[in-house]
Amino acid sequence: MTRPIALVDCNNFYASCERVFQPTLRGKPVVVLSNNDGCVIARSNEAKELGIEMGAPWHLNREKFSGAGVIVKSSNYTLYGDMSARVMKTLLSFSPVLEIYSIDEAFLGLEGFEDRLEDHARTLRATVLQWTGIPVSVGIAPTKTLAKVANRLAKKDSASCGVRVLMAAADQERALAQLELSDLWGVARRLSGRLKAQGVVTPLALRNADPQQIRQTLGVVGERLVRELRGESCIEIEEIAPNRKSLIASRSFGRPVETLIEMQEAVATYASRAAEKMRRQNLATANLIVFVETNPFRTQDRQYRASQSAQLPIATADTGRLVAAALGALVAIWREGYRYKKAGVMLLDLAPANALQGSLFAAPDSPASQARMRALDVINRRYGRGALIIGAAGVKSAWRLRREHVSKSYTTSWSELLTV
């Protein structure tokens, strides 16, 4: 028997998070800006109705937004991450089979609920809203790809009231007839063009295409897409996320950085953040890359970009050792006389921290190092990021992100708790 899969997607997630603790924003056009208050990365439905496009640059639209009554917010990823965790925890009460796909999306296995799928989905939707304040849409189908289709229709079609079930073949065909090729999960503009060049111009045409023929031109990914559209589940739910092989910590600066001291503070900060992310997944690394770059859009400035790798003798999760390696790599690529816009640290070849092999001249992190890092992480989780930092990261940090419209961290900082 076909097992139903649900895709739960938070509606306008960043804007919805802002509204949870600021009810006065409900019913008003809200946009959230990218790092350094650059461009629009999230919009409420009211903002979409005003014709505000994703990616619209803030500095070119200040007066337009103000005149239209648009409320502007800087991105607050600490708040969004915590609200996402609350939503995912709530979803677990509706199914033990859960795959967190992104910060605002999750797949759920609903085997055993076949006789009451829609009722279960509506209860789920109401509970998430009540417990977290975040509205969600639910799409249910026999495959992940069709669940994406169902979720899209649940969100776009007001008659669905946030839930769409596509378990029957006839319902799937009607749903696919309402979409364009580029609306399908995994079909970007380039792939859509390749399909149209073969005469496959609609999702229904792709569903009815010969899987083997599609495989010859688009590979196994194309064949899998066809079979998924036919209701054959080819992409399983991953309850345990595979270990990451790399991660990155990088931000644009709030203002250009021109001194080595400030750049060292920034690189130390990013290396610390990357190490914290890595420890959260119980991983370690012996390889990292540091990169710096100027602003390519300021053609009047001298341009420069460079990167440098660093190899440690043995994998580590110790912030101090990683920061020292990153600062050493920075010295190799630093050049005076440039106005730097961005820097970052990338950790590569991540491996389980509890399965590291020592060498003749180096040993894994000592128990004292591990205890020190645990204490660092516990303090920062309890009192907020940056409560305890490594000295090389500095304390003034005038180069940090520009966030003129940021909301409080209502759920992660004692000093910013909501007052009533």
C-alpha cells in the first residue's frame, strides 16, 4: 500500500516569526532584509500584493516602502532558528518519522493515518499555530515531489484552507495541470529549458514521458523525477541527517574593513562560529579555508579576492586551535590598501569527533579541551551568542553587520524577553 508523505511548510516564515511577538504587524505589509540590510529576502502576503519583489534592494526602495506603509525588519536568524526548532518539535508529536528539510520545511511519514489524512493534517496545522504562532501549509501525497506540489496548491489555493491531499491519481493529474515546469521541485530554469527542447513543456507531459528516454538526456535525476510524478516513491524520508562534510561561517561587513587588526577580529569571530556549529553535530576537522574579498560592485575601488587553506596535524573541535590556524592563513593572503567587504572561514573534511585516530606526534582534543568547549557552548546557549568569546574576536567590532531594523531575540536572551 502506498505510504503517504506530508510536506509541512511555514508560511512566509521570517515575516511570521516577526509577527508572533509583535501582533501589531499582523495584516500589514512586512518585509525582511538580508545581511547588512541589503535586499528583501522575505515578504508577508500583504507585501506581495503591493508588488514588492524578492531581492528588491532596500537602499533603492526606502521612500517607496515608506510611502506604502511597508514595515521593514532586519534579518534575525537567532530568533528564526529558535522558532524553527519549536515548530519541528511540535511536528514530532504528529509523526515519529520526521525529516527537517530546511529551516521552514519538514517531511513527515503518515503511514497509519490513511483513513484520516485530512483531519490529521488540519489538527496538525491548528496545533502548530496555537503552540508556536506560526501558520503552516500541509501537502500530502505518495511521494516527496508530489507532496511539494500538494503543498504549493495548499498555500496558493484559498479553497484548500492550508491543506491539500493528492493520494489519488486523478487528483494528481488535476494538480499538475495547474502548474508550470519550473514550479516542480528540482526543476530550475536551465533544466526546464532542456525539457522544453525535447518537447516536454508541462508537468503532465513530464509525468507521461518515458522514464528511460528522460534518463538518457537528464540522467538518473530526471528519471527519478518522472517516477515520483507518477506516484512511485524514489526519495526516502531521511530521519537521521547525514553528517555534513563542510560548513561555512561568513558575513559581509557593516562597513569596509581596511586594517589587519579588524580583519583578524572578523576571521576569529567566523572561525569561532564555525567551530560552534561543528561541535553541535559532534564533528571535528583538520582542514580549513580562509577567504577575503572586496566589493565587486564598487568599480571605483581596487579589487582583490583571495583564499588560503590551512592544515592542522590532527582533526580538532577546539575553537582556540581553529582560530589560530585561521589567523595564520589570513596573514598569508592579507594585502594592505584595499577596502574589504567580506570574509569567511570554511571547515572541510568534517569527521565524527568521537572516532578520530591519533598520530605519532599529535593527539585528539584532550578531556580538558573538550570540557572547556562544552562550558563555552553551554554559556553561550544560556545567555546568548557572544556572552563568552575568544579574545582574538575583539569586543568593539565596528565591522559587524548593519542591522538597523532588527527585532529583539525574544526567545534566546534574558534581557530581551517580551514584556507585557
